[in-house]
Amino acid sequence: MNNSLWLQTAYKKKPFPPLDKDVTCDVCIIGGGLSGIANAYFLAKEGIDVILLEKDTLLSGATGNSTGKLTVQHDLVYADLIKQFGHDHAKLYYDVNRKAMDFGRSFAEGDELRSADSVLFSQSRYGTEQLKAEKQAYDVLGIPGQLGRSSELPLKTDATLTILNETQIHPVRFGQHLAELAVKAGARIFEQTDVQLMDLKKRLLYTANKHEIQFRNLILCTHYPIEALRGLQILKLSVNRSYIASAPANMPLQGQYISVDKPKRSVRTVHIDGKTHFLLSGEAHVAGMEKETHIHYERLSTELKDIYQLEPFNYRWSAQDPSTPDLIPYAGAISTSMPYVFISTGYRKWGLTNSIASARIISDQIVGRENKAIALYAPDRTGFGSFLLQALRNTGLVLKEFTGGHITRTDSPICTHMGCRTRWNEADQTWDCPCHGSRFRNDGSVLEGPATKPLDLS
Ligand code: FES
């Protein structure tokens, strides 16, 4: 079962109440991860009347199951961005994410944040060539990276590419702190408040408890934006599930690491309440496409023991991350015909800086402030270039898994979003949908959207 170190060591705080009456607001945000909280904070600071609704508890989704790296080193990305979007846009992506990291540093305290070097490493000649190409991109963009050979990890590395003095966070404590600041600035936050229906034309939301929210602007910060995305982004997001395990460690690492070769591995340590934990991740697959998922935790456990000489893991968790076909998230108005509905998604596993950067973009749009990144992150941008292939692959996946919504009882129940067949995730004990990433608990209730209705398990 999912047992996230971050969620288990969250600050003990009084939960936010569920919504218990009809309300109106300037901006309603659905989704209480870092993305929704950052939007609430930025807008409340502008004096906007903002409400945030979370169907479960704050930060229990992607943020609470992340690796907690707040860095501009988003794996190998800048060489590809230059190729795809050109120098200026690649630089803009770097700038907005750097600004997001600096924002995090400006308010976090205690165990919420720590400085760490971000390091990419290769163990093959091909990987080293990739690192050299990425370093060239760093030079062109003015990113302060250094090529090297060795690292503090007990692994033979061929080359490293390091950005000194980046940041790692405790994503849940960090998010809890930001939520507190948002409330101080005037935001209203409600947990255990499940939005089940939307009437976007009338700008009305309806909760499972039969309350209405009248809004002027709506921001969807759910994992895979619910219903509103039918026929729009559905063909343009792929969803991956990745696995993380942690074990008690004696020494903190100076760096946070990602391998560029296969199998992909991500390594960091964290110090919480006087104890050090070692985190290993990288096992991943397309969401909902595997049944025997325990194998991924087993591989991580073996490596923790054999390579890092650590005891078997004490926490393990998995995260689900949507990606766009062209590396840049979607953040902004959903379409010109609905300029008051915004989405924020597709962070490609780099949601901690990207969610803050996206929140800046959306909040600037809402208050009418210029932001150079609006066009780059626009959800209706076109020109996927070489990444179109991935978009088509995603489409193919949807078509292949789509059953037409017929409730035919088989050993895999039909997803209530758009009728794809779910698969049982043995390790996490959930039904996962491969089409747009909905997840359901053992009893059929919704764990993650876009689905809003429970599975029929009868
Ligand atoms: Fe869309 Fe299942 S999540 S069909």
C-alpha cells in the first residue's frame, strides 16, 4: 500500500472544514496540491476573493507522493527545448522555473527546505554524449552547470552535470506552510469537498453534498483536469506512474541525482525531525498498464540493499504524472471560447517548480498583468513538431483501451470517466485507468480523477 514518507511526517494541523453552504467567489480553484495552493496564495495576495476546494486532504495527491526536488534541472530538457522552441523560449522556461525556486526559498523554514546540488549522471558513452549536449544548452542559456566525472554515490559514473546550490523540499510541510500563508492573505480553503458537476456556461459548480459555488473564474488544478477536458486535452496528455522507496540512512548526501541512462534512477536524502532518510526512485510505467506492480518496489528494495547497503525500505509510495507531448506544461485559459476557465497540468514529473511557475502565469492572467510565459504555457498552443508522434501514440492508447462505456462485467471494471478498462494495481491495491489516469480504491470509490463517479463492482 502507498505509504508516503512526506504524508506520514506532515505537520499535525487542524484539517480545513468541508464546504457546508452555497458560496460565491471571484476565483474557484479545484485541487489542493501545490499547484492549487500556489494559485490561492498568489491570487489572495492580490486581494482576489478565492476559494480552494480539495476532495480529500490537501497535498495528498501528486505533491505528497513526489520526490521533493525544487530545482531547475528537470532531467535532460534544455537541449530539447532549444531544438523544439528556440533559444528565447527555452530561456523563458528556465527563468520562470528559477523564479519559482527562489519563491520557495523566500518563505520555507526548518525541515521544509534544504540546499542541495542537482546532478545528472551518465554510466554509458551515449549518456555522456547527452550530458555534453545538455551542457552546451546550459552555456547558451546561461545556466551555471559544470561537467565532472565522479560523484559521492557508490556507482561508477562516466560523467556528471551539476548545478550547485539548488533546492530540495519536504513537499507536504512546504505546501502546508504555503496554504497557511494563503489563508492569512484571505483565501478560503475547504477539504473533503468533492465537485461532482460543473455548468461552465452558468459558471456554477455542484458538490457531492449538494452545495453550489458561483464563480467568475475557475482554475482546474486536478491531476488530469476533470470533465472540462472532454475532447480537448484528452488527446494531448500521457500519464505515467513512478515508484519511490525510502530507507533509514546515516549520512545525508550533498547532491540530488538523476541518471540519464536506463533504467532511470533518482536519488536524494532528506533529514526530518533529526532522522535521515534515503530516497530511491525511477521505476515507472504508463499508468494503468501493469498489474504486477510490486515488482517495481522489489527492484528498488534490492538496489537499496545491494548498492547502497541500506536496510529494507520503511516507506514506499507511487506518484502519477501527466506529461504534455512537447515538454512544457499546460497553464492558462482552456480556450478562447472559455477565457474564464483555466487549467494547470502536465508537469512531466517536475511539478514542484512548474506548479508554482504555472500559478504565477494563471494568476497574472486573471489580474491582467503581463507575463512573458503566457503564450509558451498556453493550453491551446499548436506546433508540436517532432513531439506530435507522442501525441498520436497517446491517442492510439485511448482508442485501444476505450470500450465504448458498456458496463460489461469482466475481471476489470470499466472506468466511469469515458469507459476504458481499468487494471488492478497489485502493489498499491487500486484500480488504475490507462486512458487518462483515473484511480479507484479497492471498494470502487474515486481516488484520483478525472473520473468523479465510483466503479461499478457489482
Ligand atoms: Fe478517462 Fe478512465 S480516466 S477513461
